[in-house]
Amino acid sequence: LVSSLTPFQMLLGKVVGVGLVALLQIAIWAGTAMVLTTFGGRIATMFGASPAAAANLPLPAVSPDMLAVFLVFFSLGFLFFAAAYAAVGSMCSTVQETQQSHTPITLLIAAGLICMFALLSEPAGTLARTLSLVPFVAPFVTPVRYSFAPLPWPELLASTVAMILGILGVVWVAARIYRVGILSYGKK
């Protein structure tokens, strides 16, 4: 494969393959939730429970547009962080080095989660709008903001474009690191 593909193509193939597995897992969860909400009474009677017990299942209602925003930003966030982790993985030759080197990326994810909680008091404020444009924070912040109230299309589009530009930047850097890492296999 090394002789017939560019490092960018190999990196992208790995990231997209793992991303499709993640989307399949989410589809299974969403399908299960849909089956439980649609056929909960029938399933309950099959297991000897009353249909009223199935009606009390605490499953949240998710609108189709909210689901679309979640899936778009999940996919974009996954591509962003998968490329960053691929860059770290290609720089390291042992598992111990990888465990130490991935800390900055983990801190970016933690920062995204912390920022998500910071905007709960004012989801339409300046801080929230600004955080929606920061690529490593937007996958966490934008769906949460959208769940409070649908965002205006220009804000949603700006956040999506910022994520895509961030992904392209991280993938470019990761491909350069991956190219060097793949050529120096077994060496530091």
C-alpha cells in the first residue's frame, strides 16, 4: 500500500473507515431508540410486562433537524480529532510514547466539554457564538446551543465552515507527519 497510495490517502482511508464504524454504532443506538418508542408496548407484552410500563420509558424526543445537526457535528468532530490522533500515532513507535503524546489532544477534548457547560447559562451570548467558531470546541458547543433553540442558518453555516477548515488544516499537518512517520518505521 505504501508504494501505491499517498500518505494522505492512507490516512484518510483509516480515518473514514473508523468514522463509518462509529456512525454505524450511532445508527444502531438510534434505531433501537426508534423501535422502543414505536413498538414499546408490543415489546413489553412479549416480555410479560404491561404496555403502560413501556409508555413510561424516559426516552427523549429528538427532532429530525436536531439529529441532523448532531450527526453533522459528530462527523466533523470525529474527523478533526481522528486526524489529530493519527498524527500523534504516526510520531510514536511504542505504546508508552503514544500514551504520553496524546495528552494535548485529550486536553482539547476536555476543554470542549468544559466550554459546553460554560454556555448553559447564556447559549445565545457572545461567548457561545465565538466558541461555535473554534474548530476543536464547535463539535461540543454547537449541538448543545442548537438543542436550546435552533441557531440562525448563517451561524450554523459559519460553524460548519470553521470546522471544515479546521479539519483540512489538521489533516494536512497529520498527513505531513504521517508521511515522515511511515517512511521512518522502526526509527525515532
